Amino acid sequence: MSCIKRPHRGGEGLLAAYRLLGSAERISFVCLTIGRIVVGFCDLLLAAAMYLVFLLLQGGSPAHHLSWMPRTTLAAALTASALVVLRSFLDVLSMRAVVGYIQNLYTEFILRLTKGYSEMQWTRFVECNRSELLNHTMYTAREAANSYHCGIDLIAAVAVVAVMTVAIVYQSAEAAGGLVLAVLLFYGVHRFLIRNKLQVAGAEREQSVRLLQRSLAELFSSGKEIRTYRNQSFFYDRIREYARSTAGSNLRVTLFPHIARILSDQGVVLFFLGVMVAVQLWHGDTRRLLSILVFYFVLSRRLLPLISQISFLAGHMESSYENVRIVDDELSECHLHRAPAPETRLPDAGFVMELDSVSFWFDETVPILQNVNLYLREGETMVLYGVSGSGKSSLLNLIAGVIQPAIGVVRVDRTIVAYVPQDVALLDDSIRNNLLFGLVERSDEELMNALTVARLNEFVAAQSLGLETSVGDNGILLSGGQRQRLGIARAVLRGAKLLLLDEATSALDEANEWHLLENLGATGIAVLLVTHRLQAQVGAQRVCRLQDGRLNENLSTQLSTTDERTHTGAAC
């Protein structure tokens, strides 16, 4: 999938951020931004109210006394108090709405990425690194969602600062001009000295986190081999390298916005002190001087943090563009390589599966399966054997609908198909929930019946917690054979009529394998067992061999001639 190789310009990040939002989410973004701007306007109104309070305290009056303006000190003070309460209420309400929006957006990104990866063409999906997909779904999606929070606050802060600047112009054009000059000076520092460093640091952080997570996943999944070979130092060295790289990039991503904030804080404070001196020297009306200073004080109490916040948020936006771009690229990639819904073609009566002249390849120069004709009757057990790499797993994937044939037709009702791989994926949960695996609740009797078919009932009954026994992380508390039989019991519970076993009995001894196939046959389930072990022929009604992608040998001794197929090419 996507790799992080270069920083991207802000314009690309903004376009990616726009594409990620649906129409309803864009409207919500605008409304939430307006809400944060309204909170900022309350600060401006509060500054005006405080100006009026102090002006009335000195016996003065505003130059333009409108009919709705307070005429007494008490009325002005009550108005200012009401504005404080209103501002606090709106601040809490709008912030709650923004945080809820970001969390919903994060959830939406997780679901979209999960759905996209799950529906991707199998041939493309197997090329992906699973730890990277996990990193994109959890970490990158979270950072991308948080960037919209920064965007809302940044736009609102810019709008409020602009309005406050207009208010300062109204009181003192010279002060406003100086403020604009200071902001432009600060923007130049940020634009030319900090921005590029932030973009590079953000890209490096994403790369480092991806490599660190991959190394950790490899360490934890290779526990037995690492302990056996005693080569922990190799993995520790890799993790140390990537952890240090991650820490360094995190330091830069965190530090640069703070440097910008400190510069803006101290620079604007010095500037505003200069404004205070200029105001005192410029205005000769001493009665109005205190009121003007109060106006500037209340306004600066909000204005100075906003200018610092703009700097800080701009820095975070720069560093988060890479996360937004990755989520956008991943979703585009998923859409581009989305697996089409397999066409459903049912087999003839009495059969559960038919393959008619099927060929498959990843690369046309290297065919995996060639002109395969295969059928399976209801309730029949067939063993398909061959050496590793002969195309056995690809054949099962075609039947299960995981991949589609390049040529030929697959006839099967996939609603009755169950698939059990050699390495059964188990939840870190109870035996009960591993059997259900997404099914609605079933009775204990049904669960135990499925376990009986898989010859695992005695083991479960012997456990003190029974069906509630935990299997551990991916079944680590079970043996290999128990894990495989639990996977088979899961398939039986789903009411499958066609069971595809991909080396799913490889961890069983010959006797247990024979009894298991006998139990499956007694249930009326058709079984296609793929294996490379010849002894798996025992108990099978038909045996076929797959070699170099072709069914070129039929070892069946019980194949009925009354149902002989007329397909061309190698058949079984």
C-alpha cells in the first residue's frame, strides 16, 4: 500500500481533507466553525461592555449612545455579567459538539478503512503488510480526524482575530496597523523557517511509527522462534533504532509549534505594551484613557492567546497533512482494487460444487491453475493432494469466492460453504465466542454437538469453565490440533453443506484425522480436504492429485461411472 517518502504541500492536504468528508460532514464542519466564531464574538462584546462600564463609572458616555445600550453603570455591569455567563455556556456547548464531531469522524474513518481493506481484491490484499494496515486504521485515522479539530479552531481563530483587529482600528488605526505588521512578521518566520521543518518531521514520524509497529508485531508473533534461537538482541536493536527515530520526529513535531507559540506570545506582548504607551501619549482625554485601556486589556486577554493558538494550530495542521493524505490514499486504493461481487452460479442437482475449465493466475506468465474440471457430490468426501505450491490453496480460494477465475466457470452456492485454513484464526476470547464467530446466540447443546463432530467435546467438558474457557491470543492456550478442530467445529455450527479444509487436519494424527472425516461424513456435509499427506486418503470416497496447476491424475477407486462428466481437459 502507500509508503511515506516525501512531505506534501499544504494544498494537497487541504484537498485530501475536503475529499474525505461527505456532504453532511462538510455542513457540520461549517456550522461548528461558525459556533466557535460566535464564542469569539462574545469576547469582543464583553470588551465593549467593560469599556462602557468604566466609561460610565467616570461619568462619561459613549460617543454614539444607541437606544438599546445600557445608560447606567449597574445596567452595564449586569450586561457584562450576562455576557460572561453566555460566553461560558456557548464555549462548553460548542466544544462538546466539536469533540463529538471529531470522535464520530474518527469512528467513520476506522469503519471506512476496515470495510475498504476487507473488500479489497485478495490478490492485492495479500501484498499489504498487516501491521501497517492496523497502524493506518488506528493511529493514522485518529491523527487525520484530529486535524479537522485543528482546522475548526484555526479558521475560527483567524476570523475572530480579524474582527478584533477591526475593533482596534475603530479605536486606534495606528495600533491596528502595528498589530497587522507584527502578525505579518510572525507569519513570515513561520512560513519560511518552521513550516517546511514541520512537514518533514510529520512525514518522518509517520514512517518511524509504521516501522516500529511492524517490528513489534514481528517480535510478538515470533516468540517461540526467538526464544529458541536466542536472537532477541537482533529484534531489540531494530526496535531501539525505530523507537529513537520515532522519539526524535515526535520531538520535532511537538517542539516546532511551541517555538512558534513562544515567539508569537512574547512578540505580541511586547508590541501591545508599545500600543498601550502610544495610546496614553496619543489620547489627551484622561477620562476616556482608563476605559480605552480596559477595552484593550479585555480584548488582548483573548486576542493574544488567539494569535498564539493560530501559530500552534497552523503547526499541527502542517504536521497532520501526511496523515490526512495517507487516509485519503488508502481509501482511494481500496476503491480502485475493490473486489467485485462474485457471480452466483448454482451446480446441477445432486452436486454442491462444479468447476468447468477453470484457470487462474496472478501473473499471466506464471499460471497457477490450468483448465481444471472438478465436481463434488452432496455428502461426498474428496481428498485433493499435491506438493506445496501446486495450486491447492488457490483452488479452494476460487471455490470459496475469495478470488475469481481468469477463465472458466465456478458453480457453487456460497451460502452453504465453510472454509477452514491450516492456521485457524481465533479470537482472544472464550470457546463459546470462537464457535459463534459472529453468529447469533446458539444453545449449549448446539455448540456441544458441533464440538462432538470435531472430536473436541471431551476436552471442553473437562475444563472447569467449559464453553467459557479462554483460548488466549489467537488460541495460544490450545494445541495445534485443538485449534484446528475448534475451527472445524465453528464451520459445522454454521450449517455448512460444503466444507473446504485447507491442510486443516495437518496437526492431527492419522487416527484422529480418520475419525474426524468419518464424523463429518455422517453429518451429510460434503468435504474437500486439501493436503500434501498421502495417508489422508483413508476414509475419502475420492482422491485426486493436483500437480503444476493441473488435475492430471485420478486415483479414485470408487468413482461411479453413471455420473461421468463430459468436460474437456483434466477432470476429477
